Amino acid sequence: MIGFILADILLVGLSIWDWRAHQRWNVFPLALVVMLLYQGSVLTFHAFPFWKSFSEWFIALY
């Protein structure tokens, strides 16, 4: 959790810096959105049945 929060703070800071320095919203806000989607999936997918069945299928491949 701490690593997720630190990454989010870093990307928010870089987004603000980029806006102030260059008056643009470029890569950093997009990276923040992608990171938040990833973090949400890591923290919630374990509870969904489709993810459990996919995981069982994937493990069975080994």
C-alpha cells in the first residue's frame, strides 16, 4: 500500500510540475490514471468469481 501511495504522490507532483512549467497535461496524468486502474485491479480482483476461475485455469496450465 505504501508503494502505491508513493507512486501516486509522485505522479501527482509530476503532473503539477509539468502543468506549471509547460502549461500542458501530457504523459503524467495518463500514467496516473493507468496506475490507479492497475492498483484498483490488484486490490479488488481477488474477490471476483471470474478472476478466481481464470486464476485456477492459469495455474492448471502448469
